[in-house]
Amino acid sequence: MTISSPTSGDVQLSEPRFEGVQQVRDALRDVQYLADDGIAGVAYLADRLGKPILVEGPAGTGKTQLAKSVAEITGSRLIRLQCYEGLDESKALYEWNYKKQLLRIQTEQGDTADHEWTEIRDDIFSDEFLLTRPLLEAITADEPVVLLIDEVDRVEVETEALLLEILSDYQVSIPELGTIAAKQIPLVFLTSNNTRELSEALKRRCLYLHVDYPQLDREREIVLAKVPDITEQLADQVARIVRSIRQLDLKKAPSVSETLDWARTLLLLNIDTIDEQTAKDTLNILLKYQTDIAKAAKELSVDE
Amino acid sequence: MLELLNGFVVELRNAGLPVSLTENLDAMEAVQHIPIDDREAFKYALGATLIKNQAHWRSFETIFEVYFSLRGPEYKLVDGDEESMVDDLWREMQDQQQGQEGQGGAGGLENLTPEEIAQMLMSALMNGDQGMMRAMARQAVQRFAGMEPGRPVGGTYYLYRTLRNLDLDSMLDRLMESTREEVGDDLTPLEERLEREEYEDRIDKFKGEVEAEIRRRLVADRGAEAMAKTLRKPLPEDVEFMHASRDEMVSLRKALQPLTRKLAARLARKRKHGRKGPLDFRNTVRHSLSYGGVPAEPKFKYPRPSKPELIVVADISGSVAAFARFTLMLVYAIQNQFSKVRSFVFIDGIDEVTDFFRATEDITEAIHRVNTEADVVWVDGHSDYGHAFEVFWEKYGKDVGPKSTVLLLGDARNNYHASQSWVVKEMQHKARHVYWLNPEPRSYWNTGDSIVGEYGTYTDGVYECRNLRQLETFVEKLA
């Protein structure tokens, strides 16, 4: 762990991980993540600029998967911080190991008391008693890491501030120790389901990427890539029906993962062309609300 | 290059998009890392660094298309004034574009008859041939739009003229027909539906191409700055409810859903993480065991949260008709998020409509039922807040309790009837909060027959609520 003076904020940019946008895209394709131009482009830029990416979009469009896939292609370790209400410093950044410190002090008392107080104090506030949490772990790691801060919109606005220092300067200030700067710049992904507006300060530090439901062609390719043995024709039909359903006014539109589940189900049932009946019978895999299912069934059978 | 980007950022700011200085700098750095001749990459680089809100993406896209659209000799509108295009970027982009056009094979299209054009367009749509569709779009605009340099007509006019000549609706029918013939067998309704959607999608894409083509020509004629100015539209959150067009209403409705989810999330959060209660002695002692009996970590009791009840009372009279539609959508959206919501609508009589919204999943149907079935007219169908409130208090007053939050929506234009503002005063006494949302600009308040001030004194706040931004501010404040 390198400890520098708090003033030196700048971190050396590490070696670029990617050659170009196309390379990112191809590499992602190799790990079965089909990125469009926007996704690959932003991932590439994030690496070049050394900036975090804020990924927004509806649930189940592969935001988290993107981080995982990028970790895989760069051969980095994925460190994940799942956000939730009430997340605080001690769970996100670091915590002092109170129990161990207490023990240390108690063993000291047993000794003849010739130790200076300052000595003990310096001693108990050292690396040994520091419990690293995901954020600190990500910047102190020696090997390349991808840091995933999942569902960042779930933390309170106040807690967001915790992230700011690490996101802009890749460093963590611990009052007792000084500032810990990153050894290498991790690729940072923040995901958000947009349940609330994130603060300007946070947004400003990030590149913004909106991941939406895929276009027909891309969805078909995803189905083809992720569901082995599926015929091209069935994949095409699946993608078309899903697009059709997404156009309805539903409580929850089918996500990509649900599309894949559906395709797998159809395959298991040995269906090679979808007719209305099979579509209706298996709708419950695609849609999770009874009212949505009823609506979709009605729409699909009675045309116009 | 620097100047070009700066001009672009200024244009974004003019359109109301918040672009900070650091974001501007990021954009400058970002474009250095991407190949400049890759238009898509260039767009995404700028988008990722400058735009941090999905709702703003459309505005960004329009401005981008206008600002970096291609001018030059290949459009036969501006010939040879290369001096105006000092930047290499422009030229490089043009070359790129020209390279693509070359493959499209748009060379011999000029000699075709309109029928042949239609035929070619149809086969292009049939096969989903992108390059062909783009070439057809250019051809169609050149032929049918009748664009003349310097003519002060908006792009929508040209768009209308072009599309009218192509008659895309009947083309959709013909496409469907030929598909049916091709397959031979009868299509199942499902298949037919899917085919139709596919064609509709392609036709939409084609329309997009036509629009882009018209825009390009207009930019070539008038210059990017002027075009950007005419195309400047309010951001979704700045559209006024009272003057929203149909399209804007649709996008408002989409924007509403996340807002109510936000409201629900914020209220729930507030309930859980509000103030701390008194010391929880038992819990503290239990936790002290791990510190050797030292109560190092005091634990507190949290107050049991009570579920919030929402009572919405909305004016749906003619004077706020546009707002009323929006109000009803809001009520509908709220009702989906909260377990206990009761909604009432009034003109001069008042009626409860909670069940209308609960019974159906379809908002248009619910609104239709409210407008036709709810018994809201007492005498003449002109707003009478006083009477409506009085009846409300008589019939439902007992349901207003210390847990309820009352939302009153309307312009408080009472047609000089008695105000009966004591009802609002009573409400404030019994309810947890009473808020008033007024769709009129603040400067109109208390003018004419508006008595919002009189009611306002008894509420916990009157808020101007003309657009989504203001509604959002209110939601933030409420939580």
C-alpha cells in the first residue's frame, strides 16, 4: 500500500487496455456479449480517458453483464459493490478492526507499562488493523481490476459523496493514515436503474452510457449466441414477437434475459415454429404480471 | 476543431442542455482518441461526455445532425463555396459519406418515372436494403419536396410534401399483399402481425432517412446555426402541460412513470431512514458483548413507519382540460405505486374515481370512464371549488386522518362562487399535509376569478406545476 501526501492527486494512466473500438467489440463478441457501436465506443473511451462509466437503462438489458464481460476480456478481477439503502463508509470503503485493536490494547496493558501512548496509537492505526472494503480493495489491488458499483441509485444522495473522491482521483483519504492512491486505474462501471436522479457531481465525473432494449437484429444475434442449437428461423421469430410485445403498454416489458429464457424453453419443448397457441402458453416466461400476460395474449391472438 | 466543438457546446447550451466546463473538456479529450472519420464513434464520444440524461439524447441527436451535417457539392445546392468550410473535419466527413454513397449506386436514378421510383422503393422496403432506402430517400426529396434555396418554409412542410407523394400507407398495404401472395398459404394472424410490424419499422426508418435528407439540404441552404435555432424544441421536462401537443403528451406520459416510482421510492426511504428513536437498551447491551462489555456502539429504536395515504382531489373542468388529462395520468401512475390512494375529481360536483383506475390496466380506458361516468356536474358544469370541497368534506371528510397527505390539483378559478376555504383549513388540521398544485404560471395567480391565494394560506404549500421539471421539484420536496 503506497501512502502519499494528500496533495498529490494525479495518478499515472495505466497502459491502454484496448487498441480500438472494433477490437473491444470483437473481444466482447468472443465472450458472448454482443455490443453495439455505442457500448463498445464508450468502453474504449473509458479506458483511454481513465474515467468511470455510468450505465443506465431498463432492468435486464445487460448492464451488469457488460462489466463482467469487460472484466473477462481484459483478464481482470471483478470487484463488486452492491449498493443498497443505508450503505455507509464502513461497508463501502474501509473499517478499522475494533476488536483486534481492543485486543492489542489489552495485551499492551498486561506488559510493563513502558510503552508510550503515541506508540500504541500509531500502532493500532496501521494497515494491520484496517479492513478493506470493495472500493479500497479496488484501488489497492496490484493486478488489474474492474470495479462494478451496482445499482448506485439505491444509496442516499449523501452517501454518493463517498464515491466522488475515488471516481475522480482514484484515491481514498483515511484520516489516520493519509491518502492512499491507486496503483493502477481500475475500469469502473456504475449501474443505475434510474429510480432517482443522480447528483450532478457524480454524473460529471462519469461517461454516460444508456443501454436500451436491443434492436431486432441485435436481439436475434444475442439469442443465437446465447442459446446454442437454436435454429435461425426460431431465433428470428422470437426476436420479432418480443419486439411486438415490447410495443404494448405493459407494466414491465420483457428484458433480454427473459427473451433468452423464453428461447431456451421453446427449445426444450421441441418447438421449431411459434404459433399463437404456443406463444400464449409460454407467455408467463416472458412476462411476470398477470395483467400483462392477459393483455399480451389478447393482443397476439386477435389481430387488429 | 476546437472552435467547432465549442460552437457545438454553445448550441447545446442554447437548447437548454446543461453542459459543464469539465464535460466540455472531457469531450475535447475524448475526440482525440477516436478516428475522426468515424461519424458514429464521433457522435457517441460526444454523447457519452456531454449528455448525462437519457431524456436529453433526442435533443442532442438533432443538434448533432444539424451541426455536423454534410454540406457540399454532392447535393447540387451549394456549389463550390469551399471557403466556408474551413475545417478539415467537415471535408473528411464528406469523403466518408461520399464513399458510402458510391456503393449505394444512386447514379442512374434521375431518369426514372415516379411509378418506377415507387416500385423501387417498395422492393427496397421489401428486402430491407439500407443503402437502397437511403438512395431512394434522397431521390424522393429531390423530386417531390420542391425545395428552393432561400424559401422561408419549415422542414415539416417539405417532409409532408415528400411523403404525400409517396403515399406510404397504401404502400404498407401493398407490401402486405405481396407478402401474402409470396407465402401462398394463408398467414396466421400472428405471422401477419409480425410481418406488418416489420414493414412499419422499415417505413419508419425510411421516413427518418427522408427527414435527415431534408435537414441536410436545409442546413446547406441556411447554415447550421440558423437551422439549429429553428429546430430548437423544449426539453421534455420543460414542455408545459397546458400547451402540450399530442406527441408531447405521449412522451410526458412515458416520463411520468419513473417519476412516480421515484416518489414512491423517496417516500418509502423517508419512512425507513427518518429520525432515530430512543436508545434501544437491550440491543445495545447485546452488541456490547463483542467489545468486551463496553457499550461502544449504541443502538436506537426506529419508529414503526406508517404507510402513507394519498388523497388526490383534481379539477377536471374545461379551463384546465389539458392539465386535467395530465392530472389523471399522474393519478393513475400514483395509484399503481401506492397501496392506499383515493382519487376524486370535480367540476362543480365531486365524485370518487379510485375504482375506475383500479379496475383497469388501460389508462385511456380509465380516463374515458372518468370523463363519461363520473358524476362531477352539479349545476352548470363550470368549476365551483367551494361546492365541490363542501360536498367532499361532508361525504369523505371522515376518511381524512393524521396519516393522509392531500393533494389538491387545479387553477382555483372559482367563477366567483363562494370559496368555502374553511374546508381546506379543516383538512390541514386533520391531515398530515395538504399541498396545492397549480398549472398556471405564478404571475396569473390571484388574477380574475383565481383565488388560489385564499386556499393557499391553509395549505402546506402551493406549487406552480407547469412542466415536469416543476413537478419533479415538488416530488423532491415532498419526500
